[in-house]
Amino acid sequence: MYETGFVITPPLLPTRPLLGIAYIIEFLKEKNIPVYLFDLNLLVYNKLPTEQKKLFIKDFFHFTPQWFYAILTRYPSLFITIKEWIRKYNIKFLGIPFYHTNYYFSLELIKFIKKYFPQIVVISGGPEIFYRQQYLNSLSDLIDYFVIGEGEEAIYNIITGKEKKNIIYGDNKIEFHKLPFPKFDEFPLKLYLRKNSLPIIFSKGCIRKCKFCTERKLFKKVEFKTPEQIYDEIMFYYRKYNTTWFVFYDSCLNQNIEKFEKLLKRLVNLPEGIVWEGQIVIRNDMDKSIFNLIKKSHCINLFIGLESGDDEVLKFMRKGFTVKVAENFIKNLQKNNINFELSIIVNYPGEQIKNLMNTLNFLKKNNLKRVAQINPYIPSIYDEVEIVQGFNFYEGIRRMKSSLEFLKENEIKILRPYIGNLVDGFKYLDICS
């Protein structure tokens, strides 16, 4: 048999199950592959003292590698539990997803597993594998296969011996709307912090071409489910788990206005008490009636990547809208009493202090209530940004701190965990509390 296991390592926010892994598990189960899940992240979180649990939630993005090693030392039984789990289910293939926050812990776990179970085939994927492609060869003695991009068919081919390359660029041949949706049977849903909430997805890919974004490169094309599929999935979770809070994980729900409108019209008919949130992009071609539909469709919050309130920087970024368009878009959200939050990037190559001040004044002028995310621009070999002469990463840290001061002074709320969350080891100031 092809007994396959997945281990989710800390630290990740223990709010909801991982949607990507859930899709892969459901796909393998449909192919009659025995699949098991061990959420080590949840186990670690539940072992922490109360004060450390609070820190885990507020500050998990900034836990240093030393913290991971301390956890291993403090709770050696964690790895013993993993050994018992592997033996119990006779795991032959093991998938471990890599994220920005759990990279070091995942590597330590794989070293441990390979020491005691050298025969196990280890498969790694996730965003951090994509971002670290240039280092994958140096990890090939530790990890047997790397999956970059979509994992369903790639992992199935590895398990069944159809794939021989150790670095695989996953590209599902099966259309997105034909994939089985997750049932979450393997996930300990009662242990997640959001016990009445599940992730869901309407589309894959992104139509925007923002220069700094590498996420859109994970998917080669944009694909959608039907509004009826989404409605049926929501009702399945509602009836099976009494789930009433859904979070769309799409890069942008409104990238196709016609499909988005049809989705909203279907969601309007959800039972009272079911709510949703998701991410949309600023655009100038959304009719005012659609904003009204968003409110009627049980939406409780939207995340919007503004990134800058300065036309010059928006053009540098290739965001696809102007300050004027953003202002009109925000006014339509406010007129319809739709809750929303923004993200900001500071120190983008070419940004001057005057540009940053334009962004901060934009937030104040437009009566913004909450900023969800602020990060300095961080170069990636996979983005399309032209690094200007004299670019200084540490200037980005300084600009982020001064921006936080401005937000505090103007009583604009900050969502603490996502402030500087892309900066390794950065500890921000007390103004985030």
C-alpha cells in the first residue's frame, strides 16, 4: 500500500486547518490512497503555558530559530509522539509543508525522521519551497522530493512511482472545479481556535501583475469554481460541522467581475447567521450595485492590498490603479458599511519620504479604521522589481516603525501579528500593543 502522512509543524496560526493540504488529502483519498494527518502545530500550541499561548498568537511570525530549538529541548516527547504515529500507521510517504515561519522546525523534524526511519520518502512543498528554489539541491540529501506549485497530481505521481525527478513543478491537468473539495475528516477541527470557521476558495491564480508579487507565479492560469459549487460546499460544512464563518483564500475574489457578481447573488441566499470574508482588489470598473451586493451577501470583512497611497509608487509597483480610483473604491465600501482592512508596503524601490507621507496622509484623509499588514519591501529573486541604486533594507525597518507611530497617533488600529511579519527576527516596538 501507499500509506501517506502529512505533518504540519509550528509555528503557524492555529486558527483554521490548512486548505492546501486538505485539498491534497481529499484528492489522494479519491484515488484510494490511505492518508493520515498529524497537526504538530496544534499539539505544540496546546502544550504552551497560558502566557506563551498569548505570545504565540500575537507574535508567532517573529519567533527566532532559537525558539524552535528550545521547544525541541523542552518537549522531547513531541518527536517521540511522531515516531509512534509513524509506526502506528506504517507511513511510507511523508509530506511536510514549508512556510516562512515553520522552516527551521520542519528541517529539524525531517532530520529526526530520517535518522529513525531512513526508508520514508519525504516530500516537501509550500510557499517557502518556492521562494528557496536556489537552495533545494543542498537539501536533496535530506528531502527526497520538492513540489513547487500545485501538489495534488504531483504528489500522487510520486507515491505511485510515476514521477522520477526530485524537483517537480506541479501543474494539475485536472481543472480546478473538478477537484474534490475538502471534507476535513482528518483534521481535529474542535482544537482550532476558530471552532466555527473554515477556509474556502473560489478561484486560483491572479489577473494582476504587481511587480513585487511572487504568489501569482505559483499558478500558471486563473481558474474558477461555479457559484453553485461554493454554495453547496458552504452548506455541506454548515450541516456537517455547524460552520458559520468562512474565509475565502483567493488572491482576489473580484478578479472577474461577472463571476464575482454571480457568486454574490448566490451567497445572498445563505441561511441567516452564515458569514464570510475574503480578499479583493481595487478596480475602477465595479458597479455600485456590486458593493451593495457584497453587504447583502453576508460579508463581514474584506482585505485589500492598497500598498501605497501615492501615484508614483503605485506606478512603480504596477498595481493597476491610481490614488483617485482607490479613494472612490474605498468610499463605495464605506457607503455600504462594509468592514475592510488594508496592507501597506514601505520603502519600495524609488519611494521617497514624500511618497510615504502621501500614503500615510491618504489613510488619514480617507478615514481608514484599520491597517492589517505593514512590511518593508523585501527583495526576491522571483519578483520583477528593479532595485534602485542606494536601496537600503534597514531604511524599510525605520519607515515601518515611523508609520506605526503615525497610525497610533491618528488612532488607526493595527492588526498586530501581520506587522513586519515577513521580516525574520524583527521585534517591533510597544506601539503595536
